[in-house]
Amino acid sequence: MTIQEEVKKRKTFAIISHPDAGKTTLTEKLLLFGNLIRSAGTVKGKKSGKFATSDWMEIEKQRGISVTSSVMNFPYKGHQVNILDTPGHEDFSEDTYRTLTAVDSVVMIIDATKGIEAQTIKLFKVCRMRGIPIFTFINKLDREGRQPLELLEEIEQVLNIETYPMNWPVGMGKRFLGIFNRFDKNFVKYNGNEEETYIAYDELDKPEHKELVEHPTYQETVEELELLDEAGDLFSLDAVLAGEQTPVFFGSALAPFGVQTFFDTFISMAPAPVPRKTTEGVMSPDNPDFSGFIFKIQANMNPAHRDRVAFLRVCSGKFERGMNVKLARTEKTIKLSQSQQFVASSRDTIEEAYAGDIIGIYDPNAYRIGDTLIEGKDQFEYDELPQFPPEQFKRVTAKNVMKSKQFKKGIEQLVQEGAIQLLKGYRTETYILGAVGELQYEVFEYRMKNEYNVEVMFESIGERIPRWLKEEQVDETIFDERSMLVRGREGEPIVLFKSDFALRWFKDKHPDIDLIDLLDVN
Ligand code: GDP
């Protein structure tokens, strides 16, 4: 197969959602389609230690998650599917955001009973910023939830994206009868735990469907559907691929219901790898020379094996084990001898990979997040990974003041590696660590102790809303505890607002000060 054919087959995506919306349940169903697992419950089963066989990372092990589930890949109907995990719950971290730089599309799950929730908004914004196509799955239709129209309206208003319902539910919860498949022009009948049945639109008037068709809920929905056909937005694949319209699917991951149709449609519409921006113009995925970038580095917490694995997204050419590549930042040559592809159940060595694939490569302490690796003579780098706004802040000091040299060295390296963000007092040398999730502090503390032999102490500043501002607009007298002034990694001024209220209050009071939100997409 040519490189071009290999690339065209690849569908690399992540599933984003707020905790408990059903990401694990949906992923599990997809893995069943891919024959990657044999029974549902296996993915959650990792909590029982099933997958935690490696001593890979102590903290991950304690939390019952495993690095092996970071990427799941399987062949499906002629495609090669790569699903990247986006850790949520207490494992939410900058890595979750960074993962989104390595995918070509995203599935956003929304719980029909809750609508859009906080974490979904944050993850959505990152996708939006990067123009990633977003496919929406509204889950838990088997429960009494919010009205479909209301949910669509919420998506449009809160997320500011056009929606196109690919299917339309008839009832919900106890009255849930099934869905109209607007694209395939059939009705999918919900039979509880039994398998779903498909009825073509033109067969609905057959006598055996009389009971369904005369059901009041069905009648109401037909009217709704007509309205939607007349007044709703038109479907546009171009708008979807530009990240401006999201196709919406209703279903239940648990039942499962509507999952197969969703996945088949998604796979047929989701983009294969497209050209990516570099410092020297765009790079085509079918360019014969291998290239890729590192979006995540996982340090081994086991002191006996202090190796690290870098997660690399292949962007062009063909990766072959043992090949020599150039690290663009230093222009040094590195041999990629150890490589792994991550499958749900094991870490397999891989021999070759193409654009869209994610590989794990042994990191001889040479890589940084965002690094570009290239084969051949060219010299370029993929677009720098964006800086994501931290949400939690802690002052950090060494327990033993005698260790301050080691302390500084450790912080410097861990920050450079992208493990955590460093801020400083506006006028002081106080170290403040910013993180997206608590896990980042745990990893930091653990690694400082084990790799730099420094015990650290934290003093929490709490959750804060950071806004960047221009040095020339800083008037130190207007900031206080609720709007704390600090400096970022380049020395730039940042205000940490204690709450939404504090932020709004400040904006009212000082309307001429520009406050920059890193996740602002508009
Ligand atoms: P995650 O945190 O997003 O991975 O969510 P899970 O997949 O773990 O699901 C959270 C809870 O919602 C679990 O108890 C699931 O059984 C339940 N759940 C997931 N999908 C559905 C669904 O379609 N219907 C119902 N009723 N419950 C669901």
C-alpha cells in the first residue's frame, strides 16, 4: 500500500466530555466494534488492576489508570481507527488539552439530562481554537432528559457553533421509541435491551408499524421533524470539516442504541490526516519523509527504570523502527530504536506507522513537549503547542532551604518538560505553580523527591481565573487578594481572579484594561 493509501485510511480522534457523561461507556462500545475487547465492562475493569500490570507510573497505577489505554487503535471497515484518551476526573491536566493537538477530529459527548457542563466547554474551546471538526453525541436518551430542541439551542448559544441533527429522537426515557435517521432515511426502533430494528421511511406505513406510527409521541415528533427540515440549518460537510458546524447524534451508549449508526457515519465523515502548518509552510501527510511532533511525555515513576516515553503524532511519511531522525530544536540525530504503539491491552512494539498514528518512543531525556522530529535534510518545526491557562495555583518552597539549588534546577527542568507551569510573584521571587489539575502537583512532588532529592511544600492559592494583561496597563495599586498580580514564564503580567464575580467586578471598574483569555475563541 502506498503512503497516500495508508494516510487516507486513518481516523484519529479524541472523545471529550464532562466526567460521567458516558465517555468510558461509549469508548467501550467502539472497542467492541473493533473487536479489541470481548465484553463490555473491560475498560472500567482496569480499575480492578487488569491493565495495571506494568510498573509504568506509580501515580497512574494508584489511580487505576494505565498508560496503555492512552491510545486505542483498531481496524474498522477498511479504516484504521486511533482513539486518544483525554483523561478527565481528577486526572484532568494540561496533557488532556495537549492531546487535542494530536487529533484530526473530536467526538463531544453531552449528557441529555444535564446539557453542557464545565469541562466540555473548556475542551470544546481548545478544539475550536484549532478548527478541529467536532461531532456531537447526545447520550442517555434512555433516561428522562432535556428536550432535544433545547439541547441544540444550548449548544449553539453556549458553544457558538451551528448544529445539524443527524438523527432525531422520538421521546425519551420511558417513552423513548427510537430515532429518525435523517441521513439514511430510516427509523431506528428502540427495543429496550434487545437489538435495534431499522425501518425505511417508505415502509413506515405498513400495517405492522401501525402502533408505532399512531403513538402520540411519534406524531408530535413528526411535526417537529418537519419544522426542522424547513427551518433548520442545512447540512454542510465543508462547514463540519472547518469546525463551524457540528453534526449531532442522539443515542444511548449504555443501551447501546444509535451507537453503530453514529460511529459508521462519523467514520465516513471524519477527516483523515490533513496537511499541518510548520515554520516553513505546510507539510502534506503523504510527503515521503517522516516527520512528527511530541505532545506528551510520560516519566516513569519507578526509580529502577527512570526512562520516559514521549508520545509522538506522526504527521508525514513512514515511521520505521530503528530509523534515524533529526530533533529539529537541536538539529541532533537520534535513532528511534525503541518504539511502542499503544493498544488497549498491551504495549506492542511497532515496526511502522503513518500520518495520524501515535507512537510511543523511548526518551533518552532529550525531548520536550512540542518537539519536532524529522527524517531527511529539511529543517522545520511544527507549530508550537499553545499555552493552556492553568486553573489552580500553589506557592511552592523546598522543605530544606539548603537544597535551594537542587530545588531550582528541578523546577526548571520539570517546567521545561511541560509537567507544570511556573509563575512568580510580581515583585518577588516567590515560585507559584500553575496547573490544570491536581494530578500535576502530585507528579511534580513525586518527581522532585525522586529525581532531585528535594521535598517540597505547597501553600494553596486555590482555583483562580487567569487573565493576561499588557505591562503598560499595569497599575499595581488596583490589584488585591481577589485580583492577584503575578508574572508568567516570560515575565508577563497575569492577574489571578478569585472568582467569576471578582473578574466581572474588575472589568466593570476598569473597563479600559484589556484582559486576555488564552482560551478565547471569538
Ligand atoms: P465517563 O466518566 O464520561 O467515562 O462516564 P461513564 O461512561 O463512566 O458513565 C457514567 C455513568 O453513566 C455510568 O454509571 C454509566 O453506566 C452511565 N451511563 C453511560 N451511558 C449511559 C446511557 O446511555 N444511559 C444511561 N442511563 N446511563 C449511562
